[in-house]
Amino acid sequence: DGGITQSPKYLFRKEGQNVTLSCEQNLNHDAMYWYRQDPGQGLRLIYYSQIVNDFQKGDIAEGYSVSREKKESFPLTVTSAQKNPTAFYLCASSISVGSYNEQFFGPGTRLTVL
Amino acid sequence: AQSVTQLDSQVPVFEEAPVELRCNYSSSVSVYLFWYVQYPNQGLQLLLKYLSGSTLVKGINGFEAEFNKSQTSFHLRKPSVHISDTAEYFCAVSDKANDYKLSFGAGTTVTVRA
């Protein structure tokens, strides 16, 4: 089955620690995205990547970092600089960025900072 | 930047009753419009999309939406809901001015009761 996988489903972190969230897709999509979801705020774009070895900041990139070394993978690192990292994180992919932009979403990772 | 307003944050509805979820967006020359559904602790699933053509769009699970350019609206409807329709619903918009990135509304939680 083609799709997007995210791991782990639940993640706990102590304050001051960096943590990396995994996102893998086998849809052969060029574009990948990371969103943060907080109650009552919808989804906000953290980073996106249009192609391997390229990525751009979204609306709330501060305290986050990404890499795109392979087409299939787009890991997100939540650094200790992110002041309020507890949230639900969603990864998505689309054929490309541009024109209409149907995105397919993974199941999400819920990060809790203790 | 594109903004999306979902006018109702919570919509309680009885089983087999109709439901309408309202979505308005800020004006743009040409937009693409989407409705996504999110079940608890899961990712987003596309319900339907408007790209061009007929303003009445039919989607999965008996949902439909109508694009109204003059009112900049894209309201979602279902004539008869089921318990399984209990979920959060997100309206999203993309346009060329925003590089076709998706802008999401804050979401509407639909709770269907027997």
C-alpha cells in the first residue's frame, strides 16, 4: 500500500532535549511538508520541501530544523529552542508544490514535553 | 496571505439530521478549495476538492460542498449524518499568491448524537 508513515505515534521529551520525528512516504511525491496542530488553531506550516536537498521555512519555523537527503524521507527535529513544543505533528506529501496541491497526510506524532 | 475562517468551532447534531459547516476565505483571483476530515488522533483525509468547473462538488461519505465566488465561501453539507461522522473538519485554500501552499481554517468539531 502506498502512503505516509510517521513514527513514533507518541513521544515524550524532557525540557532541553532535541527530538527527531520521522516521516517516510512511498508515493513518489516530490513535495513534503511538516505541520503543527494545536487545539482550536488548525494546522500551521513549519517547513516544506519541494525537492531533495532543498527546503523552505513555513510560518512557524523557529525552533525546528529539517533535512531532505532522500526523496522518501523528511525528518523534523524539534530543538530545545522551541519554547512550546507540546503539540500534534503532521507530515504530508504532494506530487509537487504548484498548481493545485492535494496533500496526503500521515497519522501524526503526538509530542509531549515533560 | 490567504486566510480561512470556519465560522463554527463546534457543531452538535443528531443522527440522521442534516449538517452544514461554513467556510469563508479571503478574496483571490483564483483559488483551489479543500475539505479534510480528521478522526481522533489520526491524520487528515481529503473529503472533497474544488479546482474548477461545477460549483457543486461531491465527495466521499455523502458529503458535498458548494463554491460561491461572490461570497467567497465553500460550505460543506451532508443531508443525513451518522455517528461515524463525528470528527473534526478542516477547510483549506491554496492560491498562486501563496505559492499554492495550503492555508487551513481552525477546524469545526462535529459531534453526532443518537
